[in-house]
Amino acid sequence: MAAEKLLSEAACKAAKAKATIYYLNDGAGLRMRIRPDGSRTWIYRYRLDGKEMSTGLGAYPTISLQIARVNAQEARLEVSRGNNPSTTKRIARTKQITKGGNTFGVIAAEWLERNQAGWSSTHYERNEGLL
């Protein structure tokens, strides 16, 4: 990153929408994507098994330049271990949802239990079978 011109917070704030998507590079795979609707998001580009891939790091200004650099460094470490950062993020999100107990099966079972008293046995069995 030393030889490249790094982004500044002022350059990130000043990025305006154009007719097409364009990017502001920070170096080492970190870039800001500016869409025609004006939304600005952080992208980390990397190569894994000879294929170029990218993962989103969040929206600007919610994720500042400094935080995006830290997130890119963490993703860079994942790539150096041979892991795909996108897959790692997806797995962590799934574990969090499962740990919270807000899975479809749990909610469906609660719904069936709550409505069982007002339903006939055939109606209950049919809904249970559908779920």
C-alpha cells in the first residue's frame, strides 16, 4: 500500500454519482463502489484458487474509511489462510440466526401450538404436514 495513493475521508465524502458505476481504489484490494443512485459501498477484491472474487464490507458513511481498512485486513487474513471471506461471513451469520432461535422451524412450531386449540384435528394435521 505504500506505493499507491491512499484515499482520504474527504475524497470519500466528495464522491458523487455518475451515469455509470465507478470505483475509488484505496489499495491492497480495497475500493469504494459509487453507483448511479449515489450509494457508496466498500468492496474488497481478492484472488482465491486463481479466481478473482470480491466481498462487500459495508456501506459508506456507516462504515468509515478506517473501519473499511480494518475489515479489509481481516478479509486479507482469511484469504491468506485459504478461506473465502464471503463464505466465512455467511457461515457466521447463519450461526447467529440459529443461536437466536429465530429459525423457521421454531416459529412454525410456536404458531401451530398457539392455534391448535381453535382448529379441528384434521386442520391441525394438514397445517403441520404442510410445514
